[in-house]
Amino acid sequence: MSLKDKAAMVDLSKIGTSIGNRGQGSKTAIGLHADALFRDEKVTTENIELKRQLEEFAGASATRQIDPNKIIPSKWANRHEQSFSNDEFQQLKEEIASSNGNIQPIKVRPLAGRVGQYELVFGHRRHRACKELDIPVLAVIEEMGDADLFCQMDRENRERSPLRPYEAGMTYAKALDEGLFPSARKLAESASIDLSLLGKALTLARLPSDVIKAFPSPLDLQYRWASEITLAMQKDPDLVLSRAKDILNQSPRPSASQVLALLTNGGGTVPPPATKKLVIKGKGGQSGTIAFDSGKRTAVISLAKMDPSKFDEIEKTIKALIS
């Protein structure tokens, strides 16, 4: 029988009583050995629990507060400058200000040969907000290569605040042009991007500059427009470029959807607004309104204080318009 088995047979209640009556210095040899065994078992149990808790944080990196001025945007940065001036960014900035910092940390990697300097992996909007607020930014620091940085940045953006089609296209085009990935297919596989969506993003990013400038903002471009513009460019690229330059000279500038229609269908003029309302005033308090909805292709005519004798004339006029 082992010593541990023998210790298990000891009447612990009596040992406890004996200790209480005689004091610490009067323990028997068996009692002292039993205490030692129990202490060892307790330490072992605590070590097992601590090990389990540490395993929960396996692979995790500690966060720290960093001066945002010591962090530079990545060379693969994929946010267009206009993404930092819209209402969504202002709301994010206000939330960070009210929380005295970003709750969700950004990720950075150390800059080679520059102690205390970092390059952004992801979290460009949070970093910009903290920099403008002049407060430290909460960040995770991790060493990684360019390809890993690109994939982490792209995945995090798609999960939190997806890039606009043009932003995504510019990022993917740069990654391919600089040889970060050997092909579009390899890029799609590495970053878990739908290959069809990747193709549309690249098409938008590689449109002629005049075509992109024709839109109020490149951020207005939509994935579904890629095929329409491409088809028009294939049919007559000179005509599309000519239309784009004409749009640049129009004032006021047409909306994004109107620009698409002008580039792909032509017409030379900006389509009429969805709803047009005409107010007419006559003699003796007579008045009328004509509201035309181009989307529904309907017209509503309202006349006030009209002479009843003119009703037949009004009827004939309307019938002539629709006959």
C-alpha cells in the first residue's frame, strides 16, 4: 500500500481535533505527511487550472496604448480619402471620443529598423479618429509579412465596414501590379474573396480616369455597373470618353445613376428628375398644378376655381394627349 493510500485511511476529523487541541507543533508524523500530500495536491490542482486559463489565451497578443503619430498607414491602405470625411466616419469619431479611446483595438506591425514606429495592418479609420482627437490608440502589435498583412486587412474590413467597390478594386489592383500575388485567382484564394466580385472590382479600378471623374465620387461606383460600362467601352471607347468629358462640363453635375445612363446610353442631356411639378396661376384666383412622375410615368393635374364651361375644353385637351 502506498503512502498516499495509507494517508487516505487516516481519520481526518481526529487529526483536525488533535491539531486544534494540541497546536501546530504537536502533529504526529502521519498527520504532517498527510498535510504535505494535501498541499501538493492543492498546488497541482491550482497549476492545472492556471494552465487551462493560459490555454484560453493561446496565440493572443496583448494590447497597448500607442501614440497614433508613431503609426503610419500601410502601403496597402485601402480607404479612399473621402471615407474619412463622411457621416459614418464622423459618427465613429464621436463614439471613440465619448469612450476616451477605441474599444476595439487596431493591429500594427513594427517597422524594420525604426524602434517605436509601426505600420498599420487594419483599423485605418480608428487610427485616423484617434489621431484627429489627439488621444492614444489601443493596438495589438504583431510581426507579419506583406501578404499576411494584406489578407488580414482585407478580411477585417469586410467584417467590420466593407470597402466601397472602387476602394476594393484599387487595393486588389495594387496588390497584383506590385506582385504581392501572382494572379487574381491566387489573390482570391489567399484572401477568401469571391473571384467574380474580385473581377468586377478590378474592372472599376482600371476604368479610364475621365470615366471615373465623370461620377460625383468614385465611391459611388457599384459592382453591378462594371459589366455595363465595360460593354459600352468595348463597343465604342472614344464615344464613352467623349461623353465623360461632356459630363464634366455640365452644371449642375448629374447624379451617379444619371452618369451611368449617359455613359452607356448617351442622349447628350441629363435625364429629367424623377418628379417634376408645374404650378400655373390664372385670372380671378384660378390656379392649377401638374405633377409628373417619370419613374411611374404618371401625371396628376389639379385645377382650382375653374370656370365649369371650360371643362369640355380641358377634357378634349387631355384626350388628345393620350390618344
